[in-house]
Amino acid sequence: MRAIAFTVDATPTLEGAGVRLRRSLGSHELSMLDPFLLLDEIHSDRVEDYVKGFPTHPHRGFETVTYMISGIMEHRDSLGQGGQLPAGSAQWMTAGHGIVHSEMPNPDGNVFWGLQLWVNLPASKKLMKPRYQNVAPDRIPEVSVSGVPVRLVAGALGNDQGPVDGISVQPTLLDVRLPPGGRFEHGKLVHYRRL
């Protein structure tokens, strides 16, 4: 088991056209975690905190991973792709040599809760053709690990495999729902949830 070196609180940040979010990775305290560049969380029941969204903007040379826990995100881009990311869905967008897109929250009366992770591409793949992996909620397997429900978006857990594939950094992305006092082990990592 590894010891915790230090903890860092997420930083409240304003992004896009005025979206209030919390940044866990990408702050000055945690600036060297390559290939992970940034991790943002939007979690609010106040529509004014997120409704202005992220109008048209460019990305290049990395991947964005969006995971919706609650609410709906609308996506549109310069390749003619688009659609909704409902609760429980994931989108793995490889920006590659460049893409212009927008991400706009669609208030549905529920708490809006989503995460976005930015993953750096290796130098040899920074100019690759852009692509998407849109994963509907019913395509993400849910397994039980010692009674703990785990949704497997990418990577492997035991004999189960997540639906996201062909990613250069070979990530594992799990949605683990620990109850108070719960414990979850994966590889050499052990996770606890305090009471």
C-alpha cells in the first residue's frame, strides 16, 4: 500500500463563458502529472453556475474525456459531429491535429454533475486525425468488487473490459461508488471513504 504524500484541495475556477467549476489537476500545486493535464468538475443545482457553457473553442494535441454523472451536455463540432451526453455516458475525444467544438449544458431540472479530464498525446500522435468514442450509459459495464459497484469506462478490471479502446496512454477509468466506511482495491491502489 502506498502512503499519501500530500493532499491538495480542488481550486474554484471560472471557465468557458462563465461556468463555475472545481479544478483538481492543472493547478500550480499539481502541475507535473503528465500525461494528465487537467481535471475539472462541474457540480451544481444552480443553473446560473453552468448554463453559459463552453461555446465554440479549439483543441489540439491532446484528448478530452467527459463523464456525466447527472444532467445532459450538448456537443457540436467542426467535423459535423454532435449530440447529447446524458447522465452515465462518456465521451473520449481525440483532438489530434485540431478540432473546433462547443459543449453546452442542457438544464433538465436535475443537479448538473460532470467531469472532464485532459490527457496529453505522445509527440508522435499529436497530429493524428481527430476522432470520438461516444459511449452511451448502457454500454458501460457495471461490476461488483467486494460489494462495491464499479462502472468500467476504460481499461480492465478482472475479466471485464471497458468499452473505450485504442487510446495511446492505455488508461483505466473507473466510476467507484464507495459507501461511507467503504474500501476498494485496484492493483496497488487502495481507496477508502471516510464516514
